[in-house]
Amino acid sequence: MNNLGRSLHIDVAKGISIILVALSHSNFIYFAPKFSAAMALFRMPLFFFLSGIFFTTAVSFRPFLMKKADTLLKPYAITMLLVLLVLFMADSGAMLYKIKVILYGNGQITKWEPLWFLTHLFALHVLMYLVFRFTRISAWPSYLKVVLVVALLAAGSLLIDVFWNKSISIMGRAVEFPGLPFSLDLVLISSAFFSMGFFLKDRVVEFKPVLPALVFALLVLVGVAYFTQAELVLFKRILNEPVLALLGAFSGIYIVLCVSWLLLKTDRVSRVLILYGQKSLFILIFHMFIGRSLFEAMMRYWGDQYELYYALLSFVVSIIVPLYIARVVALNKLLTFLYLPFTRIKPPVLVMRDKGA
């Protein structure tokens, strides 16, 4: 879609989504548990929904696969190799196990939890490409698309914890599964929201808030978060009261789209949020390490009497420092090669000189 890239409210929504992810990993959530529960209902569904909006099967499979590996797996692998190097310097024992952990790529058995999203999103893109390319779902009537999304959500709700911390005997040896590699045990739920984004991309591009719908969505989200036990935490494979939790997720997505559309009217705020959306990779990778390290340092040296202020400060720093990391990466050829997609690396400009000059 030619005008998709110019739908700036979607870019604003991306910025909001990555800030919500960073906020959910901050210590601030312990001071506002109900607010955190409300965010958790739609935070990751929103991420998958927005990913589906930008999804396309217009290219052949090999270039598609290489591009997604370059965009998602490369920064994951580089960051995990750096973590592995630090772990090796601290303790060289059990290195084979640590390498296996990195290759498993689901975040449950690493210290860099947010990176589960990169490996899972890669697997999700590949799966969705194969499904959409060979079934031609785009041409299905609307009611069948709705049936597909509902079926995926229903199946995902039933199977969400099937592989969660389960011990299976293989050739007489107990093997524990902390979820599947690349978090594939979550793919039914993530593909449902991803498919929704893909199916609704035209409407999202032309999106305008409807006040009664916004009010209704707010009431649903507040009601579900504050007055029920509904819970949706994909990373921990938690889905309580699935119908209500998913209603909260849909409501939260709609609210964010409305807020994004409204914030686009304020130039300064929208610019900042668009910037955060553009740099979401670096925020995703580094925010939790920066925020928690700073919070723990302040607690250690200054005590816990200002714990709330430490939590707020460490959160703010955790979403600002990655912007400077992104800038350093962009200015360094090696880091650019390691962290940014090859398509973003500009080739050197050859200047042809006139021989007579």
C-alpha cells in the first residue's frame, strides 16, 4: 500500500507501544499494579497488531527470509554474543549450555528477556508468509477472516501453557521445556493479532476515532483490569479469563489508535513518539538492563526512602539512553553493520571527476 508509510498515526502508535513495553519492565509497575495489569492486557497484542499492518507477501520467499533474518535475528544474535562474552569473562563454566540457551531463543532462560520478541517475531513472520502466500487468505470473505482470528485465539488460549515448564521423558532422561524455541508455543495467539493487523490495514490507514466507541473501549478496559481477574502476560504464558482478557486487549488496541490519531495533532509530542517508534529496536534491546541497573544502583547507594522517584527516574533514563545508543550505532560503520539492516547501510558515493579539471 503506497500510503501506508505516510500514515503517521501508526508510527505514533509504534512509539507508544515501545514506551509501554519499557514501562512494563520498570520498577514503577510495583507502585501501580492495576495500571500495570491494564497495560499488560494489550501491550504485546498491540505490538503484533502493528507488525501485521506492515506485513506483505509481495516479495519472493528467499529475499523475505533474508530481510527478516537481517532485521530481527542479526541484532538478537549480536547482543546475545556480547552477553555470552561477558558471561564467559565472569564464569567460563557451562559455556555449551549458555550457547544452547541463546540458540533456544525464547527469553525464558536468558537474562535478556525482552529479546524473546525478536526471535518470536521472526518465526511469526515466516509462518505468516507461508500461510498467507499459499492459502491466499487475503481474498477470503470477511466472515471467514473473523472465524480464523477467533479460532486462533481460542486454540491459543487452550494451549498457551502446554509447553510451559513441562518435564518430558526422552529416552529415559527428563527434559524440561520452558516454552518452545523462539516461543513458538505462543504463535497461535500472536498470529491472531498479527492477522487482525493485516486484515484491517486499510481501515487503520484511514482511521479516525469514533467517540462512543472510544468511551466504550475505555469502560471495557478499566472494567476488565480493575474488577475482574482477567490477565494476559504472554511472556509468562498467563491467560486468565480469556474472553475478558481478549476483550481488554481489543479495547486497548483501539484506545491506542485513538490516542495516536489525537497526538498527531500536537507536533512536538508526535515527533518524539515517531522517533521512539523508529528506534524501537534499541529501546527493546537495552531498556530493561539500563533501567534495572540504575534502579538497583540508586537503591544500593541512597536507600529506599525515595523508591518511587528512583523507579520513575530509571524508567525515563531507560528510554532516553537507547536513543543515544542508536545514534552511536548509526555513526560507527562496524556497529551499523552489526545492528542495522543491510538495506539501511548507505553505500559510499563515488564522485566522478572531470579529467580536465
